[in-house]
Amino acid sequence: MNEMKHLSLLTDFYQLTMMNGYLQNDMTDEIVVFDLFFRENPCHSGYTIIAGIEQVIDYIENLKFHEDELSYLASLGTFKEDFIDALRNFKFSGTIYGVAEGTVMFPHEPILRVKGTCFETQLIETALLNVMNHQSLIATKAARIVTAAKGDPVFEFGLRRAQGPDAGVYGARAAVIGGCSSTSNVLAGMKFDLTVVGTQAHSWIQKFPTELESFRAYAKAYPDDCLLLVDTYNTLEAGVPNAITVFNELRTQGHKPKGIRIDSGDIAYLSKQARRMLDEAGFPDAIIVASSDLDEDTISALKDQKAEINGWGVGTNLITSKNCPALGGVYKLSAAEEDGELVPKIKISNNPEKITNPGFKNVYRIYDEKTGKAQADLIALDDEVIDEDQPLTIFHPVYTWKQTTFTDYRLKKLLQPIFIDGELVYQRQTTQQIKDKVSKELDSLWPEYRRLTRPQIYKVDLSEALWQLKQDLVNENKVFPKK
């Protein structure tokens, strides 16, 4: 199913003005290379889960300007007819390499490497960042929440608080990729084959003369999937006892009740008391689900307090990534073709974090052969050859005296072809397959890198050749102040 049709104008206006500038200066067909990467993990995380590759594919495959869009651009008075004609005939013909969706990545590593003409690579920048930044952010947030839940299922409940329909739908997809077991979002369920879940609202219970009658009505409708919301009036004095009454009635009818949900109050205390009451009534298998403005910190605290919770419904704080509302992914020029050769390009800044890594690059993940754990990543020039039969020494790109040598290791090249000369070559995956990949990726990291607070910083180093190239370009492009 194509999810990204008619998005040719999903771009910043300056992308179009630059494209027009290339056209007016006869530069449209000059070849350049851009890297898409981020500078900092979101949510104080030790890693970032990459999500959105499937939607990038849909976008590229459907990238075409329609006549109503061209008419709109012509009406702006900025562009001449030759530019409008160039857009009318536009088709992406470039080459994109990228990591497989669900890969765990780290700051400054290329996630996508785009090679093509100035004209086409400029156009797609905004859309690529829009898709990758959002879904990678939500997938990472979800993974943190799932980590805090320590094996309990996490249900994504955030649609009503999402920043619009698209954020709700694609956020639900990203949340499941990050580890959530299901979503309340029915449209996302249909589009991406996700498990959808839901119980009842407080309004359902308020609609009936009594809470007990509302529970009985719900049990009549869903006798084999009866999970009751018990906090509308008084959780322990009314909600749980009424639920137990209905559960006993279901049992006499040959049905097994599912459990209860608590959506407010002191969840640690209420869950412990509810667990005791359910057990004493003969329902030790009835689950207790918690909701109510949860995130990884709250869930961790409730776990520490031995809350009797079996599942977690997480909404606002997940779908909006409330404590970190954006992933700062960027798209930077790294090379340009001159006389048939790719010439490395660099952006220099007074902020060292914003100095880019030049050249045509790939990323290698270094695994320990015995444990299978990821040890470090190495960003290298694409034509470098690393002999895995020889020891590999890497060094910190700033504090170069910090070195590590690997002997019993294996390498994995992370950037793989997605589009070659405009043709899709990537093996597309289902959402469940991507979710399974995330689980394996996280298992490959030592626990120190997955800590929710103050995680160990994962090593991302530059090959010696790339490091030297970067130093040379920095020195060549320095602007020294006048004396």
C-alpha cells in the first residue's frame, strides 16, 4: 500500500528556490552526495532506533509533480516556465544507501547516503528529515518505555493526544517498531497490520445507572475479553468489588475474565490492594493494566515500588515524546563531483559538534566474535578495505590518545542499497519483522548502553583515513582573524 502519495510539495520553499538557482546556473545535473544523520540521541538515551525507511521508499517512488501543484508554484511569481517544466518531468534517478529499518544507530553516523543530481537531492531533503526524525524519535521513546516495563506488554494509547492524524498513525507504527505490543489506533492497525486493543471509557460507566450495571453490560458484550475500568468512582470500595461480582458471574457461565484497568490515583498502592482482592476472590490470573500519563520514569518508579501491574497503557508521553519533542536529524553535503571524481566537502562551525564528516562514507559495526555484542562503530571512507584477519585499532576522534584494539571480532557494513539509479533494490519488511529486528539489535548492546539514566556512551570513531581527511579540510578552510 502506497502511504506517501502526492507529497511533492512537502518541502521547504528554499529547497525549490535553490533548485531553481541550480537550473538558472546550468548546475542541475551536477552530482553531489548528502548524508542524513543526527547529532544527539533523543530522550537522554544511549542509542536511537531508526524508523521510517518504508515511508521514505513510498515517498521516493511516488515523487511526481501534478498539474495543480505546478499551477500553484507558477502562481507564486517566483519561478519561470523553464523551472515549472523541469518539475513537470521530474523523476528521482539517484542512488540511496541506508541502514535497514530498525537498526540501532548513534550520533553523527550516516543513516542515509544520497547520491544524485543537485536538482533531485535538494528537493527530497525536507521530506526525508520529516519522516526519519519523527518515526525514529517515537520508536526510541517506545523502546525506553518497553525497557522500563521489564517484559510486561506496553500498549500505545496516544492517538487523541498526537500532533495531528499523521503523527498519530505513523507514531503508532513507530511505537510498535520500538517494542509496543499493540495500539489503540485502528487506522494504524489496518495500514500496518498492527494488533489493536481497547476496553471502555469512563463515559461508558457513567452512562449506566450504576457501575455494576455498566460492568455487566460490558461483560455481556465481551464475555471472553472482559477487562473492566475500575476507577470511575472509588477503585477499592466500588470498582474492584463490582468487577469481582461480574467475574464470578462470568465464571458460572463458563467464561474466564481478563482483568481490570486502573487509570488514576496512587497506582502502586491501588494495584497492590486490587491484586490482594482479586487473589482472595479466586482470580489470581486476572491481569491489572495501568494507564494515566505514564512514561519510562514513572513505570520504573512503579516497578521499584513493586506495583502489581501486568500491562501498561501509555499515551501522551509516548506519542508526543513529551520530554524530548524532536530528533535533530540533519542532511548535509559531504561530497560533490568535479571532473568525474567525488571531491569531499566539509561544513565548519565554531561549535565542534557541527563540523561534518566529509567524503563518501559507510559505517561498520564491530562485534565481539565470542559474545556477539556490539563493541563500537567505525565511520570509514567507502573505498577503504579492512582486513578482519588483522587486529583493528580505533581511536577517539577528539581525544585521539583514547584507543581500543580488537582482535577476535567481525564487521558488519551498515549502509546498504535502497535505490540504485532510481530503482528500488531494498527488500521491504513488515512492521513485525522490523520490530523483531529492533529486539535483536537491542540485545546486541551491552546493558550499560541501554540504561535509562546516564547510559554509557557507545564508541563511534573515524577511520584513520577519514580522520586525516577531516583534519586536512578543516585546516584548508580555516578563516584566521586579521591581526
